[in-house]
Amino acid sequence: MSKNLECRPFGRIESFVGMELKIYSTGEANIEGGVPTNISVLHHLFKAMDGQQPRAVPPQNRPPPATGDFSAIFTVFFAFLVIVSMIIIPFSSTINNNLSILHQVPEGHVGVYWRGGALLKTITYPGFHLKLPLITQYEPVQVTLQTDQVTEIPCGTKGGVMITFAKIEVVNRLRKEYVYDTLRDYGVHYDKTWIYDKIHHEINQFCSSHSLQQVYIDVFDQIDEKMKDALQVDCTRYAPGIEIISVRVTKPTIPETIRRNFQQMEEERTKVLIAVERQKVVEKEAETKKKMAISEAEKNATVSKILMEQMLREKESAMRQEEIDNQMYLARQKSQADADFYRLVKEAEANKLKLTPQFLELRFIEAIADNTKIFFGDKVPNMIFDQRLLGNFLKEASRNISRELSDA
């Protein structure tokens, strides 16, 4: 028994997340042996699960279904299965990607999908999304900063010593616009190819071209930058979506005997550095003392120079004062001499005027008169009263005195 029936909207299905799922069908269902096989219903349901909104057919007034229509029963049963898969299955971690219809893309990730093993170009962003169970597989891919830790990396140095890097951290990021290309070429575990394996390769390349002294001490601070540059060069060339932000390298583990030698060498180097620093301190102290002595000597020299200049100025001042005094004395003596000369000249002139026979005779008489002694004898009258002889003598004496005064 077969009968053609037309499917109608069976209503609204509300999930626990508040989403609506409407299922419409515009085709016909065949009931063979009482089993509904409505392919159109499944087709529109799959479209809704893949994020495609089916075109809704406006409801129409239709006659009530005939007796024996199993379409509504099948639809309700299928809706019940959908609700169960949307609520229960997403929380089962083992069968989440295969059987779940509703899935969540966490913040900082994008959702990528495979159908039949082929990567779809569909990229979804954080939030809830629908997919076809058992047909479409889903995987969240982080597009924010992430840190990959590569551990236990053995390598051999140029001298043949085996060392191990306990941990190397690589901070990287996958750009959103390159998610499809990167996963298509290298899969979900792209970081294993371009970070984990690449770090092993680059570390071994670096160790094989450097000695233990260089790797462990001399150029250890350059390893992180060298690793970052090496990773970024190849990623830019082959996987441009991978951006290397930074690389952090821990100190490698070396054999115990070599480590002790390095430790002893470091202790000796530390002692040498301490001795050098102590010598620098002593030299600095000596230099400081020298500078202080020089400063003190310069200060004393400056003070002595100032005192000497002061004494010189005082001497110069005293000398100028003495010169002034001498000049004043000379001027005074000259004035005095001139005055004495003038006085003597005038006295001489006055005496010259006085040297007359009468005046001389008067003075002679006065001198004789003042004498209290009286001399007697034959020669006395001649000596006393020979006025001519006395006058001539006095005149000659007056001329001599005048000549001497004129010469002076």
C-alpha cells in the first residue's frame, strides 16, 4: 500500500542554548510499508546544521492528515534525536567531533572543518555552531599567542661533547587569514613540522659549528635570537601564516666533569676579576690621593702666589711712597739749599757792602775795646794803630770770602 502525502512544517524545536531550528519540506514523502522516507526533510536539516538557513515556506491551510500518516511521528522522533545529540553528545569528549551537532569555538580560536577527509574552506569564529554528525569533523585552531615547549634536545658540539637543552620555549602565532592554507599544507599539527622538528634541527646545526665554550658561555646569549631568525626565515618562505614572536633557551646540561671544570674555571675567573677590581680600587684610591695632593699643592701655590703678589703690591706701594718721600725731601732740601744760598748771597752782598774801611775800623775798635787785656811793648802800638796795614788785610780777606761765596 502506497500513498502520496505532502509534508508540512512540524513546528519549532528550541534547544538549551536558546537557538531555533525550523525544518520545512517542499517535497513529497513516500510511505512504503508504513516507513516514511522523506529525503527533503533530511536535506534541509543538514543544510541547517552546516549553517545554511533553508527558505521557509509560508504555512498554508491544509486538510488534516489522513489516518495512518506516520510522517509526524517520524519527525517528532527525529527532532528528539536532534535535541539529545545537541544536549548530551557535545559534552562527551571522546565522540564530540564525530557525533555532535552543536559545537563551541572558544575565544582566541577559529573552527575548521573536514568532510570526507577534505578540508573545507569554511572558517567559523568563537561561539556556537552546527555541523553534520559523522560526516563533518571539527577542530578548533588557536590564532592567538601560544607557547610551544620543546624539551630534551640533545646535540653534539664541535669538539664532540654531547649536551642537552632541557627546554626551549617558542612563542608563536598563526594568522587567521592563513589558517586554511597552513592546515591544508601541513595539517592541524603544523607546529610539529615548523617548530618542534625545526628547533631540533637548528639546535644541532648550531652546536655542530660551535665549541662547548662558545655554546655554554661565549655565545649563549645569542642562541635565542639565532633560533628565532632561523625559524622565521623558513616559516616566511614555506608557511607564511606562522609568526615567530620570541624564543627562550634554557642553559644546556653538560657532563658533570666538564661542569665542575667550568665551575672551577669560573671561580678562578671570579678571583681574577676580584683581584682586578681590587687593583682598580687601589689605583683609584692612589689616584684620588694624588689628585688631593695636587689639589692641596695647587691651593698652597695659589695662596703663596696671592701672598707674594700681596707683598709685592705692598713693597711697590712702599717704594712708591718712599720715592714720593724722597722727592718731597729732595724738593724740600733743594728749596732749603736755594733758600740758604739766597740768604748767603744776600748776606755776602750785605757784607760786601759793609766792607768799608770805616766799618772795618769801627769793628776793629769795638773788638779792641772789648778786650780786657792791655799789652805793653815797643811793637804793640805799631800793631794796634797801623790802620793801613789792618785795612788792607781786611779788604783782602773780604774779597776772598766774596769769591768763595760766588763759587758756591
